[in-house]
Amino acid sequence: MRYLILGATEARDEQGRPVPLGGHRLRALLAALALRARSGAAVPVDALIAEVWTDPDAQPEDAPAALQALVGRLRRALGKDAVQSGTGGGYRLRAGPDDVDLHRFERLAQDGERALEAGDPATATTVLREALALWRGPALADLPERASAAARPEALRLSTVQLRIAADLELGRAAHVLPELRELVAEHPLDEPLHALRLRALRDTGRLAEALEAYESVRREIADRLGADPGVELRALHAELLASAAPRDETAPGGEAPGPGAGAGAGAGAESAGAAPDTVSVPGNLRARLTSFVGREADLDTLRGDLSRSRLVTLTGPGGSGKTRLAEQVADLLAGGATHAPGPYGGASYGGASHPGASLGTSRATAPYADGVWMVELAPLDHPAAVPGAVLSALGRRETALFSSTIEASRGGGTAHEHAAVDATARLIEHCAHRTLLLVLDNCEHVIGAAATLAETLLARCPGLVVLATSREPLGVQGETVRPVEPLPPAPAHRLFSERGVAARPGFTPDASAQDRQAVAEICRRLDGLPLAIELAAARLRSLAPRQIADRLDDRFRLLTSGSRTVLPRQQTLRAVVDWSWDLLDERERAVLRRISVFAGGCTLSAAEYVCAGPGTVAADPPDASGSDTPDGTYGPDSAYAPDVPEHAVLDVLSALVDKSILTTDRPASAVHTGVRYRLLETIHEYARERAAEHPAELAAAEARHTEQIVRFVTAAEPRLRSTEQLAWFPRVESDLDNIRAVLHRVLQARDRERAVALVLAMGWFWWLRNYRDEGGEWISHTLDLLPGDLADCDPAEEMQCLELQMLRLFLLYEQQDRKTLMELDVRPATNRILDIFRRPVPESTRFPGLLWPFTVYMDRAVSEESRPSSLGSLMDASVANCRAFGGTWELAVVLLFRAHIHVDLPFSLVRGAFDLPEIDALAQATGDRWLISQVSGLHAEIETMRGAYDEARRRYETALRHAQALGAQTEIPFLLARIAETWYRQGDVGEAERLAERAMEDAERLNVVDAQAYSTFLRGWICLERGDTARARALCGQTADLATRGTPPAVFHLVLSAQAARVTAAEGVRPLEAVREMRDTLRTADDCQMPETLTATLLLSAAIAVLAAGHPRTAVRLADGAVEARGELPASVPELREDGRIRATAGGQPVDGPAPSPAEAAELLGALLTDATSAAGDLGVRPVG
């Protein structure tokens, strides 16, 4: 979606089609949100109200509620996710950096200015024209009070016009821009930059006299209106014009008159003298870059700070992470910033000379490294002793620093190398001892010892020397500052792919379609944000579309092979990059890397120690007697040899792999309890898996240990997820979800039924509580495939496993799937067998998931629409008795809680439902399970709501909400929010009720909790009826009906929804008898359903409202009396009291037609009314209305 506010407010979809927005207030709201979209922060409600309704006296009575309704309309127009609610209140527009035309204009204007400053006026004028073309009229035209908000964009527009004209002048288009300038200076007579542009244009077209006259005119204007003289720029330009117009100096050498601008002369020179120092580049050997530098602006600042505080800074990171490029860029900045390549629009590179610190080193007198910034490339070296000589060569002190095996052989061993190295080091000390310079040692990893020794020696003997090193591991020198180079974040990674993509395929635009945007994001994510890999992928755009590249990343090492021919071979393909790192590992490091590749998503230290430790293996047929496959007695990279790795040695190896940038470390929130997690970047992981496949015995052993470790971990976690330790254990399980999935996949493939059953049963509670319900259901279905399909074919152990799995699957999917899908599971045979086995007092019926047996019976009957809550009473009594005999504290609390809920849902059982609450409270507190405590608090709140104690109910619901949020029980949250909204509605505060109901709906949609969506929508329907918004109530009622068919709400929900629909029909006033007919049918159905007295009263009151709309006030009062009698001692809500009063006021005190009816009697009464209406209409020869 694109939002246009530079003119009349518009929204356009991905195809550029306008989206209808409706009235001026809706457009004003969208403009106010779009204006502030870039910050990402929610706009406070008060601020939006002030923008939409500028006159405080004209604001609606309930302005926040009116604004919320307006937001709802905007969401319906733009999409439900377009406007998001802030966590602390307010709203924000969901928009990307370029989705709002104002923000795109600002970016383009900045890019154009950079291009002009970089000496590329052609690019500048193109970009600036594109920016200005976004304007369609006055900025923020639909904001009632736009002046202050529009001032900045309008000013930026004018300055952009000036920049574009300046670029045109640089391109020799003076005659073309003069008419435009004439109009602009007339509109802005005191804008000196505009006048300066006009003077330049007149000069460049040879109209010097007019230019001088124009200057005199503006000078008088400024003097007359401001009593001042023109500024420095205009006066300097005037001096140039005078010099250009002066008679030719015949005595000048060559007889040439000064050209335009040549004689900024005495006048201009006097004013500008001393404005900038005479810049002289510092010495050095930095080369001009051929590509732009993207991202890492913060890294540049950090790195410059490091170099100001530390004399040795080492950039570490995996191959291709951009260490060298970052080092070059900061060196460039410190040397004066003269070697940067143009950015994507021809301007300064990201983080280039326009960086805040780029002025460092711009003159010999002020440079931090007056004796130069020098790059030393160590990658080509193949001998450590060559390092000092390479540094000498880079400093220009000798011509070559090549050491090869051939030279070594000719000199008879390493002595010559050592002597040469000592000599070179001495010469370096002599050269650097009294100089101030920055030395960049690039790619130290393969000569790490020699580089470290040299750096330490030079730093100790040369006080003016600072060393910046790049390496895949730290140098390990005292005083070293190690700065890891992290992968690029998503936005810079996307920008890098885009820039390199344009270079590979001119005209490429990554945002051309949603598919391309998603593909580029996937490419950057799966390539771990590594710049080299991203550049290699972008090069593939010559022959593949972004989606094709993303789809082929599973075979990335074959795909990414199109690097530059001019770089070192190890940087030309992705495989070569990783091969380089692999070759630098010792055998034990390689073994641990192969073994740790069996993990998915990282691991803890203890897990790595368990899986990676183990005995080694030796090739069956070693090539020579030494047992090795290389002449020097070591094992080559493809050897089947694997060394022993004792468990106590794993930590040291992991630390070495971290130091060498092979492993990364994460410190998640759960690290408080589990410590650091080790993780392989996806590219390294794929490579390690390939290497592991070369050692099948070792791989099989590692996978077996990984499976055993995960089964033990999940089994240990399961009871702790329901204990006082749960806040620590839920994040731990969440962190290992990918490992659990990998092991589940492995054991299912191996048809390892015992481990598969153990895993899914242990994971069931986690899947349910953390809303992985659909995924859990799929894993259970796959596990059931390992068991006999017919219970009659199972042995006792298999039958028990099958029944437990069936119970768990139905429990997970009950609120996720519609009734038809659940019926297709065909759990009735299992349900009957569950009743036979688990109803008996046996321990299996009191542990999870066997504990679910009454739930299973209830849910199966509910799916089949055979459920009567009263029929569950005896089952729950049996379950409670079983748990008292065999269960634990948590299990007993759960079944008592469920039994209490059943009683609350039955008529006249509220006291019985509350009877067990003290015991449940005590049990819940004893377990420390926040979910259980939340559920108990919610039950208290439900009872208090029915009793009319809305403040207390709300307090209880809010307590339940806090516990659910702390635990991450996401699916509970929308229900609790909706329940809190209901208390406000019942208390008569429809504004707060609507706000919370909207929020509950958003959460329910995001989490795909269909029943919560249905309930939230249903509640909003009542709110709209209360407001008198019948049309909206009708739409919401239809949406609720649709959602109810997709979920599994209880039968009574369908009844009260039918009552709501009848209420809407009555309020519409067009078909009043239809409302009566709807309520008659609803009351007939209600006779077969047991429900609490408050819901019975709701049905009878709705029938009264329908009858009143049909013109029978006395009968309506009788039905209202029925509602009062049905409610008994429970109070009516504020909206119900209001409707009851309206019914009685309309009847005007007329006597009622009879006693208060029950629901069944009310259904007969409504049927009689309909019969009478039909007969009366027939006597008159007309059809009854409605």
C-alpha cells in the first residue's frame, strides 16, 4: 500500500489503484498517521483527535470512541493490519520507508543533494526531478489545520527545487531554467539562494548586464524591507560578476581575460579566506573503491572511537562478513575520504566522505595520522615469515615480500626466512619509530602468529603507530580491542542486494512486486546478512529472478559461484570462502564442527558437550604406513579420520571455533538460566553438514546422541512447565524448538515409535499453551501413523499410547479447527474406549494427557452437537475422585477447576460452581503454575460478572491477564481482553468496551484463535446496537456467524448470537415480524439447552424487544418480566436495564397479558403472535410486514 499526502490524501494498492477512503475526517486521520509513520511510534489518541477535530467545541462527546470508530473504518478500507494499536495507547500506520510519498520525497531529495555534492549533476537532476514529481498539490491538504505541519515539507520542496536548478546550471541548462527562476523570485522576493541562482543563470547565458541589474534590484529590495545588505553568497557572486564584466587586462599572460568565476578576486577571496585549510592528502597506499559502501554507519563511528582509544583494534568475523571493506572504509575516512566510490545515485557512498567524521585527516596539519594510512594485504602470503616484508613493501620500503616453498627450498630451509623476517622487522621499527601512522593488517588468520608477534613488537617500539587488523580470530595481543563484524541487518542487506543487483542487471528494482520483495528478504536472511554471499547472489540476477535464486539456496555452494575475476580465488565463490576457514582448523576443531552440525537452531554448552564428545574413527585403508593421507603425516581435509574428543575438551574447542568466527554466540533472555547458546550461520551449517556426510559413522553417532539429548531434555522439561520453574523453562524449550523438530523428523523417518511417542506426549502441554497447536496436531498425526490403525489390533501398551495421542490431538485442535474438520478425525471409537479405561480409578487417568479424558468426552460430544453440560457432572465427579486418590496437586486443581466451570454454565448452579474455589485457590498457589493461577482468577471474575460486581471482576480478569502475558500463553490473552471489555459494556461504558474489544479482535486474528475472534466480534455487535449503529451491528453479526462455523463455540453461543441477530432486525424497523420469528425459533432451540440464568434472561429480553418492535407493548412487558424472573437474584446489566425501562415506558403502565413466561412458554407466545399476524393480514388481503 502506498500513501500520498503531498496533495489530496490518497491510498493506492500494489497495482497503483486508488483505494476509496470516504469522507474528509477519514482522509485527515490517514494524513495525520502517514505524516508520523516513519518514526514507528504510535500517535497518541489526543494528538489524533486534535488533528481530525481542530475545534475543541466541535469534538464529539466521546472523542476517543469516535476516533476508534474512525480507525475501524480506515482498517476496513486499507486492510485490518494497516493501522495498528500502540501498546501504550494510540495508533500507528504500518508503512515502510518508501510507502509514504513525503518520506520517499525526503529520501530522494537527500540522495540528489549528495549526488550534486559529489560532482554528479546529471544524476542529481534526475533524482531531484523524481522527488519533485511526487507533489500533486499542497502538502497535507486534508488536514484541517495544515499550516504548521506542512511548513517543513513545503520548505524542503523549495530547497529541492533550488538544488535541481543548481544541477541544471551545472549541466549548462541556464536558458532553460531562467523562466522558472523569474517566477520563483517573484513568489519569494527575499529568498537569497533563489536570487543567486538567477544571477548565475543570467551570467551563464552571457547576460552580464542583466545580472548586475538584477543584483542591484534585490539589494534595494532587501534594504527597503529589512534595512540590511545582501548576504555573503550574493555579495561574492556580485564580485564575480563585476570581475567578469571588467575590461580585458592586456598585460595578462597569454592575453586572456579571466573566465567565469575565475576572478572571485579580491572581493570574494577576502571574504572566504581562511574558510578551509589548504588540504594536502596524507600519505598512504589506499586504493579507490569500485563499489559503494552500504550500511554499517554505526560501526564506522564505533570503530573510529576504538582507534582513538586503543592502539590495536582487530575486526573479527566469518569469511565474507565485510571485515576488509569496513577496514578500508574507516581507513579512507581517517585518510581524508578521497577514495570512496559513488553511491547508488552517484553521490557519496553510505558511510563515505559525507560521514560525520569524514573531515578527520583532511589536511596534513590536522590529520590524526600525519605520516599516512597504509593497507597491508596479507592474504597472498604463504609463509608466516613473509609478514614483516609485506608490511615493508606496503610502506614503500622495498619492492617485494614474496616467500614461497620454491624460495625456501633454494635457501635450504627456514633460516633464511627467519633472518629476513628479523631484518624486515628492524627496518620497520626504524621507519615507524618517529612517525604517526595507521597500519591496516588485512586477513591475518592464516599467519596469525606472525601477525600478532609483529604487531606487538611494533606497538611496543613505535609510540605513534596504531594497528587496525582484520582476521577471523583475534590476534591475542595484550591491549587488543576486538570488534566483531556482525552480519548486515535486514534493511542494509536488502539495500546491498539492490545496489549490486542494479549493477548486474540494469533496471532491476527489488520492490517491483511483493514477490520480489519477499524473495530478496528471504535471500538476505538465508545468507545470514553476509555481504559477500549477498553480492554473489545479486550477480545471479543476470540469469535468474529473485524468487528463483531464493528457491535454489538449498544448493547455495553450486549457485553462488559468480564472483569477480580480479579478487583472490578464495573470494570468487561461496564454497571457496568457507573452504578457506575450514583449511585453517585443526582435526579436533573439524570434528566438533561436523558433529555440532546435527543441531538445528543452536545449542547450549551442556548439549554441545554431550553430543560433540566421543571417540574418533580412522580410515579403513590409510594411504601410507603413517596412518595419514598426506606426506607430512597429517590427515587431509577429506580423510575419514576423526579424532577423539573428550567431553572436558569440548569447551576449549567451541571457544576456538568462536574465536575463529565459525561459531556465533547468542545470549537470549533464557540465557539467565541456560547461559550462552552456540549457533552456526546457515551457510556454515550447510557446509558443515556436507563435511559431516563424508564421515557417516561419526555422523550417525552424533545424531544418535543428539536424539537422546533432546528426548532427555524434553522429558525433564515437561513437569517443570507446570511448576514454579516454568518462567525459566518455557524460554528454554522455545529456544530448542528447531532441535526438537529435527529430532522428531529423524525418529519418524526411522519409525522409532517409542521415542516419537515420548516426544509428542512430553511436548503436548507446551504446544497447547504457546499456540503451536496446529503444528502439534500434525506431529501427533504422523506419530499415530506408526501405530496400528485399528484399536483392536493394538497390544495393551500400543492401545494406551494411541488413546493418549488421540486425547492430546483433540485437545490441541479443538479451538483451532472447525467442527467438520474435527468430525473427520473420527475419534468416537477412541472416545468409547477412553471411557472404559480412564473412568476407572487408575493412575493413568490422573496424569497428563490421560487427565484429559473427561475433556475428550465433552469435546467429542460437542463436535457431534450432542453435548449437555449436565451429562458431564458424573464424569467430572469420577475424575475428581481419581485425582484425589492418585493424582498430584496440579492435576487435582485442574479437574476441580473444570468441574467448577461446568457448574457455572448450568442454571442455578453458581453457588455450586463457587464451592470449590477456596480449595482450587490453595492448590493453584501451591503449584506456582501461572497458567493455573490465571485460570482460577478468570473463574472468580466470571462469577463476579454474573453477580454484577464488575469492578471486582475486572480486577480478577486483569490479574489473569498479567499471568497469561508473563507466561506467554498467547491464546488466553484475546479471550481475557474480551472479557474485560464485557465488564465495561455491562457497566455502561461502551467506549472503553469497544476499545478493548477491538484490541482483543486484533490479537485473536494475529494468533488465529477463531473462537476468540467470534466472541470479540459478537461483543462489538452488542456495542454497536447500544450506540444505535444498526448497519454496523448487522455486519458484525454476519461476521460472527461466519466465524462460529469456522470454530467450535458452545451451543449456547449460537443461541445468544441468534438473539443478537433478532435484535438487529428489530432495530432496523423494516421487518419486525421477522425479528419475532427469529426469536421464536431461538427460544424453541433453547428448550433443549441448559444455560445459566443470565443467558436465559438475555433471550427473553431480546424476545421482548422484538415483540415491542412488532407493536405489542403489553406482551413485551410480559416477556421482560420473564427475563427478570429468569435472572432471579442476579442483577441486570446497564444496557439490559435501559432496554427494560424503554419497554415499560412504551407500554405506559398497561397491564400485562399474563404471567412471566419460561423460554418454552415464550416460544409459544411468539408463535401465537405470528399466527395472529398472518391471519390478520390474510383477512385484509395483504402480506404481513416482515
